[in-house]
Amino acid sequence: MAVSKMKKLTLIAEGSKSEEILQAVQGFQEVEVRDVFQTTENNQWVKTFFGDYQPESHQEKVQALNFKIDELEQAIRFIDHHGSSKDKGFHLQRKNLTLQQLEEKFDEAELARELSEVQSLEDRFNRNLEKIRELSDEETKLSLWQYLDVIPANFASSKTNVFLGAVDEVIWDEFKTVIQQRDTIYLEELYRGQTEICFSLVYLKADQAFINEQLNRYGVVRYQYPYQELPKQRLQAISKELNSLYEDQKKMAVRIGQKRINIEQLEWAEETLLARKNRSMVQDSYIRTHQVFVLQGWIAEDAGGKFQQFITELVGKENVYLELEEPTENEIATEIPTKLKNNKLVQPFEMLTEMYSLPSYHEVDPTPWFVPFYFVFFGMMVADVGYGALMLIATTFVLKTKVLPRGMTRFMHFFQILSIPTIIWGLIYNSFIGFAMPYQPILSTSDDVITILILSIVFGVIQIFVGLGLAAAENIKAKDYLSAVSDGFAWQGIFVGIILAAGGQMLLNNQALVITGVAVAVLSALAIVFIPMLQSASKVKGLARGAYNLYGITGYIGDLVSYTRLMALGISGGSIAAAFNMLVGFMPPIARFSVGILLMLALHGLNIFLSLLSAYVHGARLQYVEFFGKFYQGGGRPFAPLKTEEKYVNIEQKEK
């Protein structure tokens, strides 16, 4: 349970075998391709044996693949959103496949034909939608003039003009009064809206100046009638055309719905192209000529033999040369990746370490060290048998019945494991969805609050003690023995001394134990102060640094206070659940067994969510701040093997 020891893999084969071998490397999914064109001393052999060789650029190929992938995603979305099918869709059911199984079903010609058909449907569908929008806008505007019974362009004469316009409803009456003062002007109201009035004017050309003056005075908006037919006739034509378009859209929706059976084929093709894209992304990291193919990469030591067997089975032992070698100090310092190696119980918790920062190559993996504490802390903060049982049942059911993406599978295993301490602490606190079970609790959240508080701090002391031990171990591994004492053992000595003194005084009334504890604490404090002085060239600066380090004891007090959240969250979650039960219990019997059931489901669902979220976040916070801060640096580069995206399927090395 540590950081995986890595080996540098060198693979040499004929140039003609490059694509087949690269596909095999990707299918194995445990080899990170190394860029052999980095300007490092370990890549001098490239210039020696291949001179001015330049790798192929992957940009053009990746762009073409991205374009095709975008087309596929758009086609899938279009079919999904616009098809009128009663079926829920024929999406690709997630399954476990080898990369060879995935790619052997890919038919590029069939894909091009299918995409062309979907694109034609989409273009026609969108043209219809655009036409419908245009006609609907036209219909809306023209409906304001539907009572116009003349065509303005045809009605005007040598002595008269026709004007169509709209004016604000507030000033309509005033405008109407002014216009109607002249007998030579005919005014007709055609439409009354909430904010404006549409009207027509027929007037003598001799009154043009007066008309212009009033139009400007009242801010009239002119409407230019563009048609050679009456509004009612044009509206009828628009309605007929819209009905035709709607019918066509219905037929199109049926045809699009029929394409749903091809969604699986399109998603399969997308997964294949994503795999090819990832292979193309490393195209400029290896050497490929007509004669030879040379690839280097990083692989975990325990996967080396398995990879050799895997690739020889696929391409033949005689077609490939493999060599595994130890990384150099320079490679470890500058480029080697970090891959965690833990058992199945610990692996789901690696995501918490990854969220913080991976360890560097020679650093301790903190995951197996914090898992027991996180296990206890999470259970202590949720602490309900019913909630834990629901977690266990739900996660187990999903894991047994569904093939999930790997990240989701790990997340499910994470909560499946944490359901166990939740049940255990629920039994300790005697809480089942907020109800008390028929036995006396080991610890009562109402009567034993101080005991639970002390227990929380004791757990904190133990975890901090372990963290300081790891800090000492890391310094010993680096052969910095004085720092191991000042940064680890001395602080542990202070804790031991305080515990001995407090226990001797308060519990055992043993003065010798008190003196021993004080002596241990004082000697440890002196070590923290004076060891930096021994390590420093300037004794004064070293002493000052040591004194400042000792002042850090106030931070430990804050750390221990942080662990009281274990008590607070555990008690609050159970109290809220009990309050919900009491609230429903006050209802009349009829309401209790009707609305009350729904209310219980909603309220306890909310409480489960908040309890799990709080335990997840605060449990992680205790690891990151109070535990990691004692010994852990992080900063490792994540292991990034050449693999597939696994958007729709999980890729396995061998068929199961």
C-alpha cells in the first residue's frame, strides 16, 4: 500500500506494426507514453540514432477527428431531442469490452452514410423551423391590420393619399380629436392594443402639410403595407402555409424518431473516434519511420510482466521488442508520474487524496493511513442504522445491476464501505431513522454529550500522533534524523507528557506520573527549540526558528478543537431526524398515514443528503488540515496512461 514503483518501458517494432501496437498499448490502459523528444539527457539517443528526425504533427488529424466527433454528438442530440418516438431511446448500454471489440464493429462508410442522412433531416427540419418563425412573425404583425379593407398602393389617387400608422394609446383621443376637426380627412381605427392604436387615414394631398405636422407632433409610427393583396387574404395564405409546414414537421419528427434505433451505432462510433483521437494526441511523442517504430513510456513495476504477455498475445512475440529499466534520478526528479497502489478496501478513498494532491514519487501515500480515521469519523457524524442500511442497500443494488463509469463505480464503493461505520455508530447511539431501538444505547446523544466530546478529542489526538509519526518516518527515510526528532518525535513527546501528567493528576493521583509527564513534555519542547539551532549556520536564527516552531503548539489546540465537530454533527443529525419524527407524530392519524408518510420521506431524504454531505466534507477537511498538515507535502504528477475516454463503454484488457 504505497506509491507504485515505476519502470521505464522501451518498445521497438517494425514501422508497419506501429498502429497495431499503439492500439494494443491503449487497450492495456496502464502505459503512459513518454515524449522522447523532450530536451533531457535521457533522450540524447534520439539525436544519436535518428539525427534530425522530426515527429509527425498530430494537429491536423486531431482537428479532423474533433470535427467528426462534433458531428456525431450533434446528430445524437438532434435525434434525441426531436424524434417523436414513444420509446425512451436506444442508447448504447454501458458494457465491458476490449478495445479490439470496440473498433472491429466500426464501419466508416456506414457512419458517413448515416451522418449524411441525419444531416439532411436536420437541415430540412431547421429550414422549416426558420420558415415557421418568419411566417409566425409576419402573421403577428399583419394581424394588427386584418380589418384593413383596401390596398393602400391601389387606393391612392391623384388628389388623395392613404396613410397607415400606430400611435400611443394614451394620446389617441387627443390625436383623434385634432384630426377629425377637418372634414377632408377620414380616420379609421383598425386595431386597439394595450399600449398602441393602429389606424388608417385617407386625406387630400392639399392637407399633407397639416398631416405631417400632426404625425410628428404625436410621434406616429408609419407602417408601410408591402402586399398586393388584402390582409385577410394574406393571413389566410400564411395560415395555409403554416399548416403545411406543421404537417411536414410531424412527418419529419416520425422519420427522426425512426432514427433512434441508430443512436447506439452513432455512440459506438463516437467512442471509437475518441479512442483514435487519444492515440493521435501522442503521435508526436514517439518515433515512427518506414523501417522502425520506437515508443517509450512509464508503467507500474507489477504491471510490466502482464503487459509483456498482453502485447505478445496480440501482435506476436517475434514482432516486438520490450525492455523495462529503472528510472534515473533525473527522471524521478523531473518527469516520473505518481500512481497509487492500494488494496480494494482502500482504493475508493484514493479520490480524496487525488482531490488534495498526489504524493511525489518517493513520498508516503497517505491514503491507507487516513482511511481508518475517515471510516470512524464518517460513521460518527452520520450515526444512524437506518441511514446506513439505506446506503448499503442502494449502493449494493446499483453495483450489482448496473455497469457504471469507473469514477462512479469507485464513488459507489466509497459509500458502500462507509455504510458499515454508519450502521455501527447508529447502534452505539441507538438511532434508527431518528427512532430509539428497544435497548439502552452504549452512548446516549442526550445524556453522554461530554463523553462523546472527549471521545472525539481522543480520536483527534490519536490521528495527530500518527501524523507526527509519519513525519518522523519521512525524515528518517531522507536520513534527516534531527528533523525526525524536532518535527515528529518531540511533538509526540509533548502529547505523551501532557497525557501522563493529566492522567496522573486527575485520574490516578500519582505524583510520580505527573513529574514524569512534565519532564517528558519539557525535554520534548527543548528539543523543538534547540535542534533547529544545531541545524542552522546562524545559531541565533536557528534558536529563533525553534522558538517559533514551539509557538505552533497553539495550532495543535485549534486542531483538537476541530475534532469536536465529530460530536456536534453526530448529535445534530440524530436530533433533526427525531424532530422530524415528532413533527409527523403530532399529526392526526389520517394525516399521519397519508401526508405524513410523504412528509417523512421528503424530510428524511433531505436529512440523509445533508448528513452525508456534511460527513463527507468535514471528514475530508479533518484529513487535509489536521492530518496532512503534519507530514504531507504532495505535488506528484498524476499517472496519465494512454487509454480511451470510456464515455459509453468500459474498456477491459481481456474479454470476460
